Amino acid sequence: MRTQVAIIGGGPAGLLLSQLLNLAGVETVVIERKSRDYVLSRIRAGVLEWGTVELLRQARAGDRMDREGILHGGCLMSDGDRVFRIDFHQGAGRPVMVYGQTEVTRDLYAAQDALGATILHECEDVALHDLDGEAPFVTLTRHGQPLRVDCAYVAGCDGFHGVSRPAIPASVRREFEKVYPFGWLGVLSATPPVSDELIYARHDRGFALASMRSPVLSRYYIQVPLTDRVEDWPDDRFWAELKRRLPADVAARLVTGPAIEKSIAPLRSFVCEPMRWGRLFLCGDAAHIVPPTGAKGLNLAASDVHYLSRALIAACTRGDLAGIDRYSAEALARVWKAMRFSWQLTMLLHRFPDHSPYERGMQEAELDWLRNSPIARAALAENYTGLPF
């Protein structure tokens, strides 16, 4: 099998890249380890920066998002019972869109199917070859049969545990990581959201987040120790703890119900440099992981796709390699800014087990600054709604 771009990974990053390339006349083959049903069962983030919204529209995959997504013009932040609002329109001139990553992936599959794009699911033993040469290729096994995909370029969109990043020699890779001493316990429930806007809650017992997927589907999180297990948190205990951490008037109107999905995600920051080696390009979680506090994971993948799609279209249709040469530096400049913002919010809102009274006082001072400074709120709004591509 021959194509112009082999895309490793059929999540939203790989599908969005394939969609944009195919619309520009660049052939792709998407290679995914899991089944389509499995990919669509993943529960992930649901806040889209405005640049991501516009990129999905450009990819002709935004119609259902525009019909069903929920525009948010701000978010709420609390410290105990003290609550204040970050106005996105006032601070940044744009909103965000609340629309689940699962739905984004579903829409991208539909758009790819409409174009007749090639997506290979349930691929095993995927290996990348000759990435620093002129003729890279990918080998794999599918349904018991070996397959080789020859290509001009390889896009590694296969996540943190995929094969793409390790294909860059260890002597070339530089990896930066910060592991946080807690995780997020997340619950998805078929209940109406407690608030029309997301609530980021700092509390002496730990962080909490009240968010949503739709008018009838809510997503809630609480900070928990890394030693905790999902089994330690039956529904009643979760709801009781969430109520303790939310402002009292919010907790009083919280509607509870059985958990549809419950999981614990550890928090970490990770960056790999460079994001290009030879004819291999890293994209999304293959290159970087951010704490979910800033809602940047899917959005960073989208910005990578923006830069990479432009570079590959220019290279494949016009022989212009300038974008290829710029890709890693261009993408990483935005990655590090999003890392800084996610780190800032994580440090501000969580209870750290080793924090001294001084450090907790600094958190309170920064929250007070946000509460009272239009400039501080505007800076947060600008970063939250998304820096320009």
C-alpha cells in the first residue's frame, strides 16, 4: 500500500489531520491500534478553544458541534464560599465551546467516511522504518496479515504510549516532565449541570471542578491522592465530598445520580523536543501531556494539526519544505505557553500535601488578585480561550 502521509493513531488528532490533508488533495492512511468502537468509548475533555472550533469548521466537521455545542462566555472560580467570574468576552473577545471529545471524534469519523478516507483499525505490531531517509515506510499486522505502507511522511498521532516518540533516537530526544502528587477522580452522570458555566473550586480539602457535556450530562472532578482507587469512591462518598468543596449555595442545588463512568487520572506535565525527526512528525499527546486544569490537551493537539497540516500540504502539493522545517519550533512555542498556563492553574487551585502556610497564603493572594484585577482576569481569559495559532 502506498500513500503520501501515513498517520499513526486514529484519535481526534490523527483524524483531524487526515481530514484537512484529504480536503487539500493529499492522500493519507490512518493506522489505529484499537477498534472504532473502542476509540469512541474514550471519555475525555470537553472544552474547545475558539481556534479549535474554527479548525473543525474548516475541516467540514463542525456542523453538529455548532448545533449541539454550548457556548461559554466565562467561568466561575471559588475559594470556599467566595465566588467570582472570569468574563471571556470582556477579557479576550471570544468564548469557548463545550462539546465532548468523544463527539468531536464521532464527527471526524463521519467526515472521513464521507471523503472515503482510508482508516485501518485493529493494527498490531506497528513499526516505523527509514524515518531519516527519503522513503519511510510502516509495517504492521492486521487481522493476522502483514501489511506495508510506503509513504513520503509519517505523522505520529498515537498518544503518550504509542510507537512514534520512541522512534526518535534517545540521543536526539529531550524530555521534560513534572509529576503532580495527586490525581483527578472524574464522574460522568446523567444529571443536569449544577451551573451554566464551569466552576473551578479551590478548597482546603482539595480542588473540585463542576463541568458539563450537555444540558442533561454532567462531568465532575475532585482532587484525590494517587494512592486512591476508584473502588474507594462509591457514588455516595463522591457526591458528599464534592458538595463539601463547592460553594454552599452551589452544593445546595447539586443534582446527584448514579455514575455512568468513573475514573482516576494522574496529573503530569510532559514535553518532548524536537517534534520532528527526519520525515517523522509528532502531534498531540505523542509529544506533550498537560494537566487537565487548563483544558489544553485536545486543543494543543488541534494547534499541532494546524501547523502540521499546512506544512504537509505545502510539501506534498508544491514541494515547499519551509513549513516542514519550521514545524517543531512553531508548535513547541505554543506548547510551552499552554504548559505554563496549565501549570499556573494547577499550582493555584490544588491543595499540595507539602505546601507550607506561606505557599497556601500565596495561593490566596493570587486568587484575591484575580478577583480584583481586570488585567489579571483578562490574561486568564486570553489563555483559557486560546492563544492564536
